[in-house]
Amino acid sequence: MIDQHLAAEALTRARAGGADFAELFAEDTLTTTLRLHQGEVKDAGGGNLFGAGLRLLYGTRVVYAYTNDVTPAGLRDLADAVASARGGAGEPDRAGAGGLDFRRLDARPLYVAREHPLHTAKRDKLALMRRAHGAAAGVGDVKTVDVNYLDRVQRVLVANSEGLWAEDERVWTRLTVTAIAQDGPRRETGFDGPGAGQGLEFFETVPPESVGAEAARVANAMLRAGYAPAGRLPVVIGNGFGGVIFHEACGHILETTAVEKNASVFAGKLGEKIAHESVTAIDDGTLPGSWGMVTVDDEGMRGERTVLIENGVLKSFLADRVGELKTGHRRTGSGRRQNYTYAPASRMRSTFIDRGGETPEGLIRSVGDGIYARRMGGGSVTPGTGDYNFAVQEAYMIRGGEIAEPLKGASLVGNGAQDLKNIVGVAGDLALGQGMCGSVSGSIPTDVGQPHILVSEITVGGRA
């Protein structure tokens, strides 16, 4: 991509203005997208993103610039531009071009794709999509089916003025199905969208038929549902994508991106009890083949398993290089970015509430009367405070400790920091769900997850 001599020249030119640290990030990314609507190909696209960015640190101040011209002349111009941002002359420092002695980071890939997307024909990818379509179309009252496929291969290089040289290849594959069930004027939507940091071998363990069938099941289950009641109720939240509430309402305020701005309610609470003792929460970049896997992060640091909360006690924040400088919290291999046009920031990887000792059935029996939020949908969160409002895609009444009639129009409204204290039961059926997380460094693939959990009391939005 870029040889070491050219990288060294760019880094030393960039530091001519007196920067304490310089970092080069380069990438070559290939993406394929396909869409089937009612079994017919509607879109087939893709692209190649190629470029590099240079970041300088003057203490904790950041200067960042990028280019899609990675020729020697293009990188020299980029280096001179970032150096001149602080009044430098744009000339190499005394080390001179090639003065860096790079040390290659020995980071063994956590997972290597067996059926690489770049070696698989589009017709084979379409065949997988048609299998998913066939499992959803016409099932019950399903009238409309959309199937989307994505694969992305990102090759990256991180080199810095400390002599680091790290390279990585990241592979992501995902299949999503949206099914719409209709009976007269009634219409309900079901969705399923698993993905992984794997090649197409992912569909050996998650068959496309299972994705289509799940989307159809949810759409049919909700088609004749009544409206959810409103009020303060005990709620059992399902596993997998149910973890989106913790991710959005708590995870983001555990990133030093928030802490360094005094925009986190958890700032200054390290070592304090912030959750019920049944709650242990982890952010893990080392799960082989996971959607949020990080062999090395976008600052060239190995990924790690970071315990955020242990038995209710706050143990760690998620920190990138700048976050460590500004807050004193150690780096956790969490520096991530969408692509070379963004500087890195502290970001989540695979974030989940860990396994507990209960069973889903036991949690539901313990409720008496309440709500079972089996599948969560999208929502919104107020940055800094953790106040949230999330739709429930699939919900049911719990009556006498038993799952009863389906409900539509349910939402969960609350505050992440407060509701951590109201989680009073955690089951052992941990599962992860996949999504794209947006923040200051762009949109990145992350896992959310949890086992079934019981929240003793939460505001349910519905019909009073």
C-alpha cells in the first residue's frame, strides 16, 4: 500500500511544525451491496475507497488531514499541509526522511475468512439472498420481502512516529431481511439482520433461510397484536439486540470521548457501584469472527477484552490515545474510525451485559404481570445524560408469570444510568446482535448484546 521509506518521510515532514506525535493511517476498502425486492434484483453496487490520513498531536490538541492521493508527491503535500497548520516550515525534521526504524506489530489475525468475499461471484451471493427470500415470501400473511446483502473488505496500515507499523485486513459480511405482513389495512414489519467479521462461511452456521423465516415470524406475530398499555411496569428484555439499550444509553457515556468533555454521568465514578450487583458489562474486541472484532484498532493497538462494570462496580472506561492523554484512563484498543477521512476516537466493539445465573423462563415467571420485550427496535438517546426512548419491535403481555397476547406500539423510556440499578435478574443465554454505530469518528460495525434481563420497573410507552 505504502512502503516504509515513504511512510517515514511523510511522518517526519508532518512533525516539522513541532508536533509531539504523528500517525499515518491508510486504507484500501472494497464494498459490495446487493438488493432483492420481491425476488427481483433491484440494486447491485459497490465501490473502492482508497486514501490516507495524517494526525498530529500537540499535547492534547489534534490536527488531522487526509487525501486520496497516496503517491509520494500526494503524501508530501499532505504532510506539509498538516505541519503548516501550526506554522511549521513543511521541511523534514533532523531525523530526515527514512529516519524512523519501524517495528512491525506481530498481531495474529483473530479470524481469517475461509470463503473470502473477493473470491466469490455475485451469482453465488444472489443465490444466498434468494434462499432467504424463499423462506419469508408468502409465509402466513407476508406480502412483501426485501433482502439486502453487504460485504466489505478493508485493508489498513497504521504507522506512527514512535516506530509502530501495523497492518490488518478486516472482512465483514451481512444479510438483512425485511418482511411486511398485511391483512386488509393492517400492516406490520419484521426484520432480521445478522452479520459477522467472517467470509461467506458465516452462512453455514446462520443459514439464509433462518434469517428470512425470523423476519416473517415477527411480522406475522405482530399483525394482529393489540396496543401496549402505558405506565411503570416490570419488563423482561430479550437477549441479543436487546442490548442496544445498554449500548446507546450507557456504553457511549463510558467512552472517553464523552468523559473528556465532562459529558458523562459516570465521570469520576471509577470504583463506585453504579449498577445492580447482578450486572457485569464487557466490551470485547477479541471475539473471533464477531461483527465488532478488532485484531488491531485504528491506532494500531491490539484489541482487548475490557470489563466495564463488574458485579455493579464501574471498573473501566473505553479509551483511545487522545482520551488517555485527556483523562488519564488507560488505552483499551478502542480507537476506531469509519474510514481514512475521520480521525479515530474511543468507540465500542462488541458490548454486552454478561451471563447471569437465571433462566429466561424463571425471569418471566417472577414478574407476575408486566411486559416481555422480545425484540428491540430503534430509538434515540440524549448524549451525556443517557435518557432514552426505544421502540419494541416484538412485545407480549406477561400475565400471572406466563407470556400472553402480543402487543404493538410499545416503547421503553428511561435513563441508562438509573435503569442499571433496576436490573434485578440476568439469565445465562447471552447472544449478540449486529448494528452500525454512529459517533464523532463516523459509522462503524459494533455488536450489542445481553442475556434475557429483568428490569424491576421501567416506563412503558403505549396507550393509556
